Amino acid sequence: MTATIVDGKGIAAAITENLRVQIEALGEPLHLAALSIGAHEGTLAFVKLKQKAAHAAGMTFSSYKLDGADQEEAASTLRYLAD
């Protein structure tokens, strides 16, 4: 069996471009919001990657960080974002 070299970056770029075209065709902007609770470095890095991906696909992005939030505060923020 021979190995096949896959161009992961090229595939990802094609998917992102296809998504950007589909979003643009909707005729109204899409918005992605991320809600993180706490300050774990991995979570912050993940949110930053989502922001970059959203902008590349033509979406706006906002990030909400709740340090020490309880369940009700998190639920309230989610309800706000859903409206």
C-alpha cells in the first residue's frame, strides 16, 4: 500500500472559500458568538481560532468571557445571545 500525501491546508482553504460563498449568497450577515467561562489557556486559544475562522468565512464574531460565572449567569448570557 502506498501513502497518499494530502494537502490539508489546501483542502481547508477550499472548504472555507466554499462556505464564504454560501454565506455571502444568503444576503444577510452571519454572526458567530463564543461564550467561555473561566480562563483556561486552551479555551482562549480555541476561541481565537474560531474568531479567525469566522472572519475567513465572512462572518462577524464576538467573544464573551465570564470569569467565575454561575450557571444562571451563563444561562442568561446564552439567552441574550440566542435573541
